Amino acid sequence: MKPEEKIILTPRTLNQLKFNDQGLIPSIIQDDQSKDVLMMAFMNLESIKRTIKEGKTCFWSRSRKEYWIKGMTSGHFQFVKGIYYDCDCDCLLIKVRQVGSACHTMKRSCFYRKLKT
């Protein structure tokens, strides 16, 4: 991130965010340029702080019980352009510059399947 785009996490902002009983908040990841929704993952307070510090998305893995930075194994990093929260303060929208695929299936987005109606 450029210095003028630095994200500041204030106590007031933290107090507004509503984490679930497990201390998690859903985070929707969106491509900053194309506006495509790339993925959804959970974050806790520490992963939000790590995301801001590193400038790359960091999530909490519920199954592995550990932090993971998107791209550490694949090289398909997500560089944070902005972090927003919704009107209910219970969901984050993170706009990123995606390098490579967002999905572990090597698709650009995790949302590549359509429910038939």
C-alpha cells in the first residue's frame, strides 16, 4: 500500500465490529479493478491486524486452527487496497489486487459454480 492509503485501525473501529461467538467475522474479498467477488474467508482481530501490517490478506483457518496469508504457498497473493465494513458492522469487504488465482482450485474466483434454479 502507498503511505497515503495506509489503513488505520482505531479502538473506535474495533469496538464497532461485531465478531461471532468464536471471535470471527466473515470477510468478502473483491478485486479492486474488476469488482469480481473472489472469495470469502473468516478473520479474527489478530488476522485483521496482520492484514493491515503486512498489506496482504491474512485469515483464520477454522479447520486448521491457524493463521494463513493468502498466497504464502501458491504465490497468489492479495494486496490490500482497502478494508470496509457493512452497516451492521458484522462483515468486512476487502478490496485487493489479486495476483494469480484466488481459489485453491486455481480458478480466478471461488464463485465459479452457479446454483441451478
